[in-house]
Amino acid sequence: MLVLGFTGLLMTPVALKQYGARAAIISWRKNFRQIISVAALMPLAYVLVLQAYAIAPISYIGAIREISIVLAALAGWRWLGEAFGKFRTLGAVLIFLGILVISLAG
């Protein structure tokens, strides 16, 4: 949990330098609810992963965690207007197939 806090603390000056305080304020006002939601859910997701590590084999959980890459790409496409072209689709399919192979191989 401390890592998540330090990441935000250390990345804030970098983001402010790159984009400026005005852009940060505009983004905060426009996306306040989403920012607060993510800030609240990230620690919960971390705790759930730790709980999953305690229950299931680490190889399964490690593979399943990779699906977050696909979910982040889908979220970027859906809510941020990013392209979801051939390479992202191929990557999503490969990640899914990898998880499928790990689960079937046991």
C-alpha cells in the first residue's frame, strides 16, 4: 500500500512539469469522480491479489493478473478514445491464450 502512495507522490511533480498545473486542474475538475474511484479501488485490488496468492498457486494468479493489461487497453479505448487496432487485439488474444494454456496445463 505504501508503494501506491509513494508512486503518486513521486509521479505528481513529473506530471505537473510535463503537462503543467493548469492541465492538472482541468483534468481534476473534469474527471474528479473517476480519479477518486481509482484511488479507492487500487488498494482494494492489491489486497485482493494478496488474498488470491494465499489461496491459489502463484503461477495461476500471476497469469490472471496479466489480464489487467487487456482491461486497461479496453478502458483506454472505451473511455479515453484510444485506438484498439490490430496489435492490441493480437496482444489481447495472446494474453488470453496464455492464461488458457496455464489453466489447462495445471
